[in-house]
Amino acid sequence: MQPLGDKVLVKAEIPGDTTKSGIVLAASKKDLITRGQVIAIGVGVKEVVVVDHILFSPYDWERVDDGEEIILMSELDIWAIIK
């Protein structure tokens, strides 16, 4: 799949049931995906490249493949590149 324009295709990192300190998360918090790895970019994308790990809004994306948790978003909805 090749995104168009400023769109970015991301393999989502699904949060676990507990935090690193052992706190159990509510079901609604587990569904808030905010991290992932860029797997494809449109020709208008300027700031990220394929393989970057990113932090993004939990609300501004569309799921395109339920089997592998692949999501599509605009580059403007990316908050940071995780180094």
C-alpha cells in the first residue's frame, strides 16, 4: 500500500495491559494507540522517513488493516520522532 500526498502508513505499537511500574490499565486506555513505526510515506512527507519510530495523537488516524494494526495518518498529526 502506498500512501498519497502527506499521508503516513504506520505499524502501531499496541500498549500492554500494565505499565512498567505494574499499574493495570483500564480497557479504554489500552485502545489509545500513540506510538508506532513508519512503514510507508507519501511523496509530500518531509519530516519522517520509513523506519522512524513516532509518537502521535491517539485520535487522528484511521485503521486500514485490523490483522496487523496498520494505521494511516497525516504527517501533521505526528507529534515527535522517538530516537
